[in-house]
Amino acid sequence: MKQISRRQFIQTGLIGAAVVSSGFANVAYAGNPNVHIDRVKLGKTGLIVPRLALGTGTHGGNQSSDMTRMGVGNWVKIARRAYERGVTFYDAADLYGSHQNVKEILKEVPREKAILLSKIWTRPEKWNMDTPAKTIDRFRTETGSDYFDILLLHCMTNARWQEEKKPYIDALSEAKQKGIVKSLGVSCHSFDALKLAVDDPWVDVILARINPESVIMDASSEDVMATLKKAHDNGKGIIGMKIFGEGKLTGEQQREKSLRYVIGSKNVDCMTIGTTSIDQLDDTISRMMRIVKDV
């Protein structure tokens, strides 16, 4: 019987279609499995978080994403490897249907070692008809966690979200007072929404799209980065997303340039990256930590 290596075994246990759907097909990855991610302060939230979060929303929508479509068991294999390398930060959302993923890995990772982020969808959907308070309670059941380290309003797209989303803002504020949530904020999908969050005292954390090529972003890289600097100087915790342009910036030089741009800016505390293979994870962690030492 032909023997295979541990890496080959892990890779064959993952669903190849999920890798293809992420735009990461035929990309070479190489990482040092002995390198561990570091931990950083997330603005003035008081949270100390891994510099990298496991994203669960690549090509996400209607309670589905690449990470849920690959099967929870396959994703957990990646999350186990991440745990071995210090990544215990999980970026979930109701829109992705990824609370089930989080619940499974939290059966193995002590809750006190984990950082749990989720995002609440604020538009009417057949799966989102409850009051904000009841929705938060549902999140706790679905994730198996009594509390969230970070809970965000998901996908703010205009400069009116402070008024339009007031029922959600009030519910999240009450949850924070009760200790159900440690820090609050917004994920931004428009430049106007991002600029509004910069000076809002309610916002502890901003999740923003940033990469050097302005791919799937809300404005030019220069304008977004300048805005993030102002927010970071104001004490907001800044989490970067779309670092690799949702699979459009996966070439060797592109990955290097993107990570170096975001980490070197000093305006982004940490980042979330959707990962659909062990090799992607290993490469990203090793590359990030080498760049951290360089800059």
C-alpha cells in the first residue's frame, strides 16, 4: 500500500472545489509550520488578539460561504492547525451561516483562549426576522458561547447608518452593559459609512476593506488608509479584510505586497483572511511574521 505524508493526507481530506471557488487554484504555498502568530492590542478595546483571524465569509451570502460549503469537518481541520500556530480568533457572521463552524472548534479550544467576532445582519431576511435582542440570544445558542468579544453591525453602506440602525445599536449597547458583548462596531462597505465610524464614540472596532491595489474596496487604497489612520489615532480597533482581494491577489508577489502594505502601515491592528487549505494558512502565518520582524 502506498504511504502518503501527513500533509498529503490533510490536503486530500479537504474539498478541492472549495479551494477552486476561492480563486486560489494552482497557487503555490510554502510556510514554516513552526512559526506562531503574535498577539496585538486591538485599539483601546482592552482586547489582546491574534494578529490573524480565521475568516469564514469568502464569497458569503444567504447564510453560506466557501467555509460552510466545504463542510464543517473540513474547516475544523484547518482551524485545528491554526490553533497549533496560535490563531484562536474566529470571524463569523449570521450572513455566512458560520456559527456552526465556530461552535465546533470551541468544543476543542478553551473559550478563554479564543476571540470570537460575529456580525449581525440588519436587513429583513427570512432567517433574520426576530428583534435584535432575540437575534443576539440566537447567536449565543448557535455558537455555544455565552458572550462575544466583538459584535459588529454587518455591511454598513451609507452615511445614515447611525439613524437607520438605531434599534440594533441600542440592543448591542444593552448587550455590552450586560457583559454579553465586550466591544462593538461596524463592518464597512462604503467610504461614507467608514468615514462616519471614525469619530463615533459608540464604535469600538471597525472592520474595513484594505489592500494596496484597491481591489473590492470602498475607495482608493490611499484614501481608505488615510481614514483608517485617523480612526486608529482615535483609539478605534482596526481589523483589515479583503487583504488578498477575496482571491484576486493571490500571486506570490501580490500576497507579499498586500501583507507588507497592511502590516507596515501600523494603522491596522489585525486582519481576517478566509482560508480553505492548510497550505494557505501556513503560508500566510509564516509570511506575516517575517514581515512583522522586517517592519
